[in-house]
Amino acid sequence: MDARRLQYLKALDIDVWRRREGADTIAAAAPVEVAAAAATATTLQPAAANLDWTSLEAAVRGCTLCGLSKTRTQTVFGVGDRNAQWMVIGEAPGADEDREGEPFVGRAGQLLTSMLKAMGLRREQVFIANILKCRPPGNRDPSPEEVAHCMPYLQQQIELVNPRLILCVGRIAAQNLLKTDTPIGKLRGQLHRLPGTERPVVVTYHPAYLLRSPGEKRKAWADLVFAMNTAEGLAPA
Ligand code: URA
């Protein structure tokens, strides 16, 4: 393991011996359980279905489907490799992201970048997006209506990227993406499928939560190891 990766693991409070042992234990102990694709197939709204990157980006930039269009500084489309093997999906832009127009650029974003680096991935190698493309004022939770309007954009991004694995960070992103009320503690540690599709999804804690609860970083690292092991076992998308 190179020195830089060691540094990132340290940022996650992961001892190296534990990482190696953890990787094996998790692979052996966590059954790859495919969550029942209980939710119904989601149909893309005409506004986003089949759009190419340029048209999709323009549609998001000009979107006025919900009230967040009145309070945003700018839309936050998503960033990274548009042919990535990994897609990371978060909740919604915060103040930093609203200002800069890029997802995960604040403190939580820095931790996310460290988490990716610990996995051997550069930020530019993955595609990062959010459930919502606009910041909810005061960082409140997204409303069901906002999610319903915005989800087709994300669905089309997923179609276009065609990732091998989706890493979903945080309760809000996970529950909305998987269309479930199950608590995040129960969603992590297993392989899910994006409702209506065969696309693999793994859930972990949101980096902002990990900043508030550093004691949970070990569980997050276990999730990332699980995601890496899972991705390795999957055929290329
Ligand atoms: N939190 C998120 O879920 N997404 C961002 O882009 C920033 C913070």
C-alpha cells in the first residue's frame, strides 16, 4: 500500500492491520443479499428521458419545476467521469455547492474525497451527483415534491454514466433512491438494486454525518470495502 493511501486511511481512523483483516472478514461475513426490488419500475418523465449530456445539462440549468429554482444561486448538475465505473449519489447541494456549482466541495466533500482515495479512486474517476440539483434553503430535507421533480434528471444521469456500482451516501439519498423508509443502519452492508432496474447500489453513511460522529467511520470503511469487493465481483457495466 502506498504512503498516500495510508494517509487517507488514517483520515478515516482506519488502522492498516484492521483494514486488511476487515476486508477479509467483511467479504466472508456479509452475505451479498439482494434487496427485493419491491418498488415499481420508475418511468422517466419526458423532460429528461433519452436526453444526451448537453441537453440534460441545459434542462437542469433552466429547470423551474419547483420552488428551489427561486432560492438557488445556481444548479449543481454533477461532476466527474461521465463513463465512470463508480457513481456517488448524495442528498442535495449545501451552501458551498450552491456557491460553486459543484457537488461535495465543502467539508463533507473533502471527507468524501478522502474516502474515495482510500478506495484507490481519484475524485475525477467517479461521477458525483445528488438527488436534488438545487439547494434547499437552510439545508432542510428535500420535500417529496422536490425529489419527484428532480429524480428524472438523476435517473437519466445514471443511464448515461452506466456505472458498474452506485455508492449512495446518507439516509436521504438512500431512502429516496431505493424508495424505502428502512433506516440507513439496516440498508448498509448489503447489495441493493435500483428499483425497476438491475443496477447495483451500496449504501453508506453521509460524510457530513461521519464528521459529526467520527466513531462511525469504521462502519463506513466496512461499507466501502464491501462496495469494492462487490464491484470486483460484478461484470463491467
Ligand atoms: N451534501 C450532499 O449530500 N451533497 C453535496 O453536494 C454536498 C453536501
